[in-house]
Amino acid sequence: MPSNRILRMTFASIYVLYVQKVERKGKSKADVDTVIEWLTGHDDESLAKAVADEVDLETFFAETPAFNPDASLITGVICGYRVEDIEDPLMQKIRYMDKLVDEVARGKKMTSILRTPAA
């Protein structure tokens, strides 16, 4: 996995691509914000700051207020890799985020995207 190149990318550059992707599919920036905030614990203000400051992905995740413990319920393939099998914790977090945004773009219901443990 080309992790060094990915880690040097800014969150802002990825975020713009996420928003463009979901908007092409008729979804909104607010949907992207919802899934990223669910995953990372960031709020609208801290997401905007991360974009404005052009922090890299490593810094973005290092400054994550509260990474969602239910993220481990995210499974499936993204970019040719099973997210649950990725060994590098940071790369796994990045791919979790990719997977959630991909599910938004595919029109999956938000209640399914924002995983919760079975009762």
C-alpha cells in the first residue's frame, strides 16, 4: 500500500475530492461532514480548520478528538484492500474514511453507514 504518498496528502485535498464525488451522485457536503464527524469526533469547526490549515492526513488523525470505537464494525473492500485486514492503524483509519464516503456516494442509508453494535 503506498502509505507514504497518502500520508503526505493534505486533508483539504482529500476532502474536496470526497465532496465532489458525493455531489456527482446527488448527495451533499453535509453527508460527507456527517460521516467524517461520526468517525473522528471532529465537528464542523474543527473540520473547517483542518481544511483551512491544510494539515496532512497524519496530523488530521493525530488531532482527532475521539475516534469512534464502532469504526471496527466497518468492513469491506476499498481501493483493493479489505479495511478490516489493514495492519497499519493510521492507514486503516484513512481507509475507513474512504469507505464511509464511498457508501454515501453509492446512496447507502445513513443509518447503515453510521454503524452501531447489534443489540
